[in-house]
Amino acid sequence: MSGGHHDHHHDHAHHPELSFWRKYLFSVDHKTIGIQYALTALVFLFLGFCLMMMMRWQLAYPGKVMPVIGNLFGEGNMPGGVMLPEFYNALGAMHGTIMVFLGVVPMLVGGFGNYVMPLQIGAPDMSFPKINMASYWAFFVGGVVMLISFFVPGGAANSGWTSYAPLSVLATRGQTFWLLGMVFLITSSLLGSVNFIVTIIQLRAKGLDFFRLPFFVWAQFVTAFLLLLAFPPLEGAAVLQLMDRLAGTSFFMPEGLVVSGVPQAYAGGGSPLLWQHLFWFLAHPEVYVLILPAMGIVAEVIANNTRKPLWGYRPMVYSLIFLGFMSFIVWAHHMFMTGMGTKISAFFATTTMIISIPSVIILTALVISLYRGCIRFNVPMLFALAFLPMFAIGGLTGLPLGLPASDIHLHDTYYVIGHFHYVVAPGTIFAIFAGIYHWYPKVTGRTLNSALGKIHFFLSFVFINVVFMPMFFQGMAGVSRRLYDQTMYAHGDAVQSLTRMSSWGAWMLGLSQLPFILNFFMSLAAGRKVNQNPWEATTLEWAAPSPPPHGNFATVPVVYRGPYEYSVPGTQKDFFPQHLATEA
Amino acid sequence: MSVAVLPYTVKPHPVTGVYSGKLGTWLFLASEVMLFGALFSAYVLLRVGAPASGPAAWPSHDATELSWKIGGFNTLVLIISSVTMVMAWASLKLNNLSKARMYLGLTVGLALVFIMVKLLLEYIPKFQAHHTPSHSNFFGLYFTLTGLHALHILGGVFVITYFIFPGSSLWKKDPEYYTNRIECTGLYWHFVDLVWIFLFPVLYLL
């Protein structure tokens, strides 16, 4: 270690006080940036949820005046309080965009990754603190551009979060804002992912070799590679679509396109399928960006609360790497219905079946980790435990979609909506809640109230299933996912009661978040104060003070053992932290 | 001092053998490969999928009116600029800042020659001949690919100019740090050069 440690002689006491701007707004400290990311993402998650709750009104009571807030959205969107189809489409597109790109990913990677990962590897900060700050502000600008798009003529992007051409090329001006916003968001994730990878490779504490890394760090590592390599093709695609929209090129526009009887002024020769390929080349790895860090959080919480090492840590890590690799060669299973040809479909169906294997290995390892554990049913653990069956439902219902024969019936129905929401809503969002309850004491020095937390958990758990379970039946009844009013069709009208049930579930789920919001703010001031390691955990973030000061650790940590040394035979306590040479 | 002092910003890591900035630059270039890779894939797909005849058919080589002489000249200019970039870094290794700044200046000069040739001899005449991006997918791709490449060149010009003038004060404080930054800039510059080496045959010769 001759190279590094002579650089490391600074004294924290000598830092001059930073101005308010440098300390809280334009901070280069990974912890502040992590909090900025997390808070912004939580606001966007709430916003995305609100858009969806509005859509659920139109779905449950088509053409009825929306009570209370119906008149707030202007005559252009909701004349007399009744939602127009265009506005419904914009809400749908922006719900997806906001939840994926502005909510979940910034929360998991920008928030948890930024805050926890450097602490878990014993680093004083990220490798490139200024780039880290730039990453947050690029994300912020991207978010603002997306929000502004609601107020341009024609409203926000309304071609679905997938922005399929040629619809999106011909769409209103909001789509241009969507593309520009995406360019900022992609830049942000590029800056972030370079930083994550370099930090994990270069700044691990002495003794922390790769197979002593907490599973969460591994998850962030693989995720960063997905972000680094999968996002640029979407940036390329966004540039091409911007050219189509602004410079009149026809990359995605076929020859002789006629819309509503009007021939379109494009030279033609383009390929709408090209957009789908480029989009899904990003968006399938993106699915794993949404789930891998969530698995990382759940693994941390489960190991900590079963008081046992993770069962099969190494196979889990290998599965993670294999998942990351495979996620680049399954994208066209979103496109079985486009007529790509049976040979290509067969290839992507095969890779899709293969990629389910490592997911199952990870989930099985987590379930077996529970076996004969001395489980503490605290709030983070409840969310982590709920993650397991919820993610399993999401994953297993994906298998019929990965096979072209059954996909023909289910494609673009509510079944698909149910499937991927089980993965990201009760799956990833529950993991996010587990992470918030687990690391809140580290960030604030206080715990969240456990009684409110349990109310939050049980209500959310019940209602989130009320929201999504009916969708499988609607989908199998053939209801298309983008319908503005399914009662227009007999087969949709027949299952309208399920839609209404789903909507009521969504609104009740919204109310179930009130205990959490209350808890989150109240505990800042009134939460029980705790020491630096309230969960008696082994990983390095708990060796730092709560909240950790600038530079994180009072002394540079050295690592002596693996990440989950719980209940080691022959020791006095049931946990043996990574940074202790002998039991204290 | 608001940045915590981090190890391996200047000195290489004993195990990986690189300093953090260099590793970060390589990762950034990996993502750039994916960006241009996607656009080259789009080129292949659109060209292969173009109708055999009609207005949307792929133009014959003559109809593109791209001169391999102008393209070849620009290729040469960029290759020489890559050489001067290496010379700048080598001069810093030999402790000669003024010579390094001279080579960096030459690199910027050559980059500007490239841009001016592109603009005056290619872009403007094409627009005058109504060979705009909307004319056909060939010209759409031509302008998108070369335009994105030109933006990369301008980004490089901006960074190198910064290191010639205000950025060079770092040399007095920490010469090794400054040399590393020039090395990373050089890696980027060679990459931009390499993209052109792919663009030239694809657009001008094939």
C-alpha cells in the first residue's frame, strides 16, 4: 500500500466551514449528494404515483367528472373535469418515464449507491467528487426539462414511455422535451456510473478484496456497468429521433407514410423497428438496473436480521455478474409481435429463459438464508421479506411473456403491466423502503418509529396486491394496456369491476403512505437517538459515526474478514464487524 | 478545501496499476464506443433495409458527392494532431512545459483546420445543393454522424485550450497531476481520431 497512504494525512479538524451553498446545495460530499438524490427521487416517486392515481380515476369511472381536483388542470386537459384521451396518454407516458428514470434509478443508484457504497468499502468519498456533483445536477436539469414539458403546447410526451416511432416522431412538442430531458438523464447516469466503477476498483479499504465486498456493493458494481454500456445507445437513438423531429430526417419513418389520410412529408426509407431495437437495447438492461440494487438492499437486510451469513454468497455474486452480461442479449423479447422472424424470436426466447436462472439462484439463496435464522421482524426486515414472494410473482409471471407462443395472447395487455409492476412496485419499491428504514439511523442518527413503520408496511402490503393482482386477470381477458376506456369493448366491460378494484386499491395505497411521510419527517426531530451501529451489523458503514462526518471515518478502516460474519461459533456476540481484528 | 483528500488521484494504484482518472477515462471511452456503435449499427440497418429503387433507395456512390480527397485530407490532419498530442505528453514527461504547450497549440490548430475544411468545403456546399439531412437517409446519417463527431472535436478543442492557458497553472503545483490530465485528454483525443478513421471509409469510400 505504498502508493496511497502517504496521500492520506489530512486532518478533518482543519477543514474551514463551508458556505451554505457549498455545504448543502453544490456539495461534493458523496453523502450530501446521496441525500439530494434520494430526496429528489422521493419527490418524483410521489409525483409519478399521483399521475397514476389520476389515470386510475379515468379507468375506473370513464368519462366521469373527477371529484375535488378535476377542475385544476385547465380546459385543454380536462374540460369540465373530464380527462381528455390526449391528457390520459401524457399521464401514462410520464408516469412510466418519471418512475423509471427520475424515481427508482436515482433512488437506488444515486441515493443508496452514493450514500452507502463508499461507506461500505471504507472510502473517504467517491473517486471523482466534482463529477459526482455534476451527475446530480445533470439529473436535476433533466427532471426540470421533463416537468416543463407539461406546460408546452400539446402537453407532455404522450407516446408511451417507450416512445415508439413513427407515433413519437409525429407527436406534439412535449416529445422533443422528453428527448432533451433523456439526454441530460443519460449524461447524469454516465457520469455516475464511471464514478461508481472507479471508486469500487480503486478505493476499497485495505484488506477488502472483491469477495469480501457486501452484496450491495457488488450489485452497484454490476449495475454501474449496465448504466455505462446500455444507456449510450439510447442517447444515440434520442439523437436520431431528435433529427427526425427537428431536421426532418426519416431514420424511423417508413416510405409513403399516411396519417389520417394525410401523406407525411418525409423522404422515407427509415425503419420504425430500428427505434425499438435501440430503445430496448437500453431498456432491458434498465430492468436489471431497477432490480439488482434492490436485491442488494434486501441481501443486506436479510443477513443482518437473520443473524446468519448469506447462504451462497459466491454463487449469488456469480449469478449477479451473469445476469448483468445476459441482460444485454435478451432485449428483443419485447418485440416478438413485430414480425422479426421466427429464428430471431427463438434466439431471444432462449436467452430469456437462460436469464431467469441466475435470478432464481439469487432469490433461492435469499430464501434459504432465512432457514434456521434467528429472525428479527423489524420494519426493514418485513419489507425485505415481502420482497421475496412479490419479486417471485413478478419474475414467474414473466416466463409466459418470454415465450413467443404465449406472448402472442398476452402481449401489450394488462398482464404485462401486472408482471413488471410486481417486479418494480412491491419488488423494488419495497426494497427501497427496506433500505430507507435500515439506513435512516446511519443518515440521521435517529431511528424511524417502528409502530408507524409496521402500519405503513401492512397497509402497503395488502393494498399493493389489490392494485396489481387483478391486472393478471384483466390481461388474460384481453384488455389492452393503453386503453383510455375499456368499457367501449364488450370483453373490457366484462372485467370493469376488476379495474375499479385496482383503482380503489391504488388510492388506498396512496393513503397508506401517509404514516411513512409523517414518520419520515417526525423522526428527523423526534426519533429515538441511536449509537453508530443500532442494528448490530458487520459491514463497514456501521463503523463510521452516525451521521458520518466529512471524510467518513475517524481512522482509516482495515478489513479482516467477510461481510456477513454473524453468529460465528466461539465468539461472545452474534456479530463480528469486518473492521475488527479481534473481538472487542 | 472541500474535497476530501483521495488516494490514487495522481499516483497509480499498486494493484490495478493506474490512477483513478485514467481508469475513468477508459470507462468513459467504453460508453462512447457504445454510443457510436449504436449509430454505426443504425447505419448498417438502414442501408441494408433501404428499398432497392424509388426515392428512398440508398444513393449510388457518385450521387453522394462526397470527395474522398477532402475526407482523406482531413483524415491526415487528424492523424497528425494525434501525433502532436502524444508529443505534448512526451514533452511533459521530459519536464518541458513550454514545448508541451506548443504541441498542444498545434493540436488545437489542426483540429480547427479539420473543422474549417468540414464546414467550408463540405457542409455549406451540401446545404447549397439542397443535400440537407432531410434529403435522404444517407445525408441524414452523414450529418448526424459527422456532426456528433465534430461536437466531440470541439469538446476536445475546449479542453485542450483550457490546459494550454488557465489549466497549466497546475503544472507548478503538481507536475505529475498535470501530466496525467494531458494523458487522459490524449486518450480522448485518440478516440475521437479513431472514430473518424471508421467514419471516413464508411461514408466516403463504401
